[in-house]
Amino acid sequence: MELKDSLFYSNIFISFFFNNLIPALLILFIGWFLSGKLLIMIKNAMTKTNVDKSIISFSGSVLKVFFRIVVILISLTCFGINISSIVATFGAALVTVGLALKDNLANAASGAIIIINKPFKIGDALSTNAIEGKVAKIEMLSTTLITSDNREIVIPNSKLTSDYIINSSVNSSLRLDLELPIKKDTKFIDIHPILNDIVKNNPNVLLEPAPEISISTFNDETINVIIKVWCKTENYSSLQENLLENIKLELDKNNINF
């Protein structure tokens, strides 16, 4: 009797292993692999048709989740599970799950808003809430920035649509403002030609609009001189560093303290 029972359960296990488990795993692994290949093909096709990189990144993250859900559902049919009942149950539970995942849903909705309205795209230089960096990825739930020191910052999409963002890459040129606190005993007429030469001799400074050098404010101790110059967007950071260095060297050479 015990031998018959053990054979019976062995047959059930063997049948389950070969008829259910193995096919399900094969569908899962092959489907996972093929969905990845299909996703790459779709991204390549979109790239060749000059679709915006932001749309490619966002749609890729959405399709990746969709394809994997489909593969999992198909693999479950090997166990005799009715997919339509799963979908119906999923639909009924969607409201409850939605409440639990409201933040993720808000991020996904915000991701769609970013793609549709295009306040920024991949490669743009953004700053928001003291965070600065270039946009590396725009995905379904988050946007990734790479900082100037090569750190990766992942920001939930809802944060970017609910708060202000500064996009420094929208226009081809930017204005750089430098304020110098000069000692009050220094005459403005003496430093203006020096600053003017530094500005005009810098190849990254645009001549139109014309550079401006003037007094912004003054107090009992200092005269605050402001320099306003325009440059190409990509030269902004390097120009700021270069001008400050040259100004310091020239003023030191002329014994002018600030």
C-alpha cells in the first residue's frame, strides 16, 4: 500500500515537473530574453527615426514593465491558471493597490507629463532645490541626473513637475554675472580699463550683447562692481572660472585688493 502511494505521488510530481514547471520556466526565461531583444529592437528603430531620446528612455522603461508582466501571465497558464480571472482580479484590486502605490502612480503620471510637455530632455543641464546636473535618463518613475563630479542623482518625477526647475540648456547663450567687492579707497576709473581688457580679450565672451561693467552697490567699506557678459551655454562654467582667475591675477599685479 505504501509503495502504491509513493508511486502515485511520484507520478504526480513527475507529471507536474515535466508538464507544468518545466514549460513555465522555459516560457519565463525565453520570454524574458525575447522581450529584452524586442525592447532593444524598438529602441533602435526609434533612434533611427530620430525620435527624441527622452521619449525613447521613458517608453523603454514602460515597455519593459509591460513585456515582463505579459511573460509572467503567459507562464502562469502552464499551471492551469485562467489569465482572464487574474486580469479581472487585478482590475478589482487596482484601486486598493493604487492607494498603496499612490506615490509611484504620481511619479508615472508625472513622467508622462514630462514626455508630453518636454520641459527638459536628455542632455539638458538642470538645477532644482540646490541640485544640479545633466539629464542622463528619463524613466517611468524617475529622472536621473549626473553631476559635474560624476555623481548620479535619481529624482522622482513628481518632484520635478511639482517644483521649479531651471533649464540652462534651452537657449544657446547665457549671461554670466560676476560681482567683485573692491576696497572703497580704490577708484572705479582705475579698475574699469583693467576689467574691460580682461573681458574683451577672453575668446569665450560674446561681443553681442555687449559686456557691461558697472557699480551695483557700495557701502562704507567696499564698492561692489558687477560684470555682465554673455557666452555660449556650453562655455558658461569654464568662462566663470577663467574670468575669476584672470581678474585676480591682474588686480594683484596692479596692487588692487578685493
